[in-house]
Amino acid sequence: MRARTPLPRGARLSQSVCRSQSSGQPAPGTSESQLLDRPVSPPTLPPHVSLHHSPALARTAMAESSAATQSPSISSSSSGAEPSALGSGGSPGACPALGAKSCGSSCAVRDLIFWRDVKKTGFVFGTTLIMLLSLAAFSVISVVSYLILALLSVTISFRVYKSVIQAVQKSEEGHPFKAYLDVDITLSSEAFHNYMNAAMVHVNRALKLVIRLFLVEDLVDSLKLAVFMWLMTYVGAVFNGITLLILAELLVFSVPIVYEKYKTQIDHYVGIARDQTKSIVEKIQAKLPGIAKKKAE
């Protein structure tokens, strides 16, 4: 056997340091200053483990975090949507089906009286004006009978015309009003009850107002009604009901569009008239004994 050559002291120290790094234990004979000065290498990982995020793992983690962030809002919105759908006191932005229909009808009336669609407004205005003028000249029975006869003459003439065309051309187009005959116009009980409930709100409000005015809950309001009715006696002596309806229609289709064009000037003069009226009403209320006592209390 060949004799082992002894290693120098520095080689033995470096070998012991390498062994201590691999085993995690300090080498024997290593001083504290050497341990502190020795650089610390990061731990080695297996080949299949990587510290860098792969794109697939990064996308998966981002998707999970975004889902966890959005899930409370989604659950709260879904849980909050059920009470608003079941109850009538939902959020201000949401409204039930009947409320949406009433909002749509009010917008349609506003567009009509503000002449947004000139052809549509002109047709409605002309038709209603002709009907009111006819009622002013003839009786209600005569006007209704003439209207029904005119409608029947148009539909019967069109039906006969289409029948002759189909017989000449030997075509089978069917009834000319088939699409309109198949339309379902039945009113469901739920819709009927909804409309009745909406009407009852206005009826109850009108009944309360009538009782409050006639039983003199507020003396000033009752006096205003009395003065208005007294003025209406003079109006009734000059105009009849149909004439008032014609004037009302002319005002409805003319005043809004004029006010929209000259809003600033009209608001100025209306404000002056309101201030004058308010001062007169305050003077009258100061002279009435019952009103003065209520203000003093």
C-alpha cells in the first residue's frame, strides 16, 4: 500500500469547511470570527422546484384573487335584489313593472306636448281638435255614430279590395287583418289589480282633499276654493264645457313649447306675480282672527 501524503493546514481547513457546508455543521477547529466572515450561500432546491412563477400559475393566482375580491359584492347584490323584487320598497333606481310603464307613458306625453315628433303630435292634435269641434256642433251620439261608420267603411272597403285581388291573382294570402286578429289583448287579473291600486291612490287623495276643503280644515284654502268657484260662474255663463275643452287643448299644445323657448323671461314675471300674491295673502291672513291666533301660538 502507498502511504498517504499529509495535506497542508490550509487545504485541511478548506476541506473541513466544504464538509461543514454540505452537512450544515461547523467544522472542528473553526473560530467564531471565521464563521462570521464566511459567506452564507442560499439553500439548494431540487431540480423540479423553481422560485420563478410560471405564466400559468400567475394567471391562476390572479383569477383566484379577483374572484375572491368580487364574490362579496356579487353575493350582496344578488341577496339585495331579492327583497327589492319581492317588496315594493326597493332601491330608488329600480321600479316595478307598473312603475316603469307609468314612467314611459309620462315621457311619451311630455314628448307629445313638447312637439318632439311633429308628425305624431300634429296627428294627435288635429284628431282631438276635430273631435271636439264636432262635439261642439253635434250631439255626442251623432259624433260617435259617424266615427264608427267611418271606421267600418275603411275596414270593409279594404277587406273587399283584398278579397277581389286574391280572387283575380288566385293567391291565398288569407285575411288581411290576420296579424291584428291574432294579437292577445286580454287583460290579466294581476294587471287589472295593479291599475286599480294605482287609481285608488289618486281617488283616496282626492277624497281627503275634498273633505279638507269642505270641512274648512284650513280657512284660507276654503276661501280660495270659494273665490275660484265664484269666478267659474262667470266663465260658465260665457263658455260651455266643450269650448273649455277646446281652449284647454290649445293651451296644452301651445303653452309648454312657448315656455321652453322663453323660460327666463316667463320665470322673471311669474316670480314678480308670486311675490305680489304672497304679500296680499299675508295681509288677508293677518286680518283674519283665527289665522292670527294660530300664528301667535
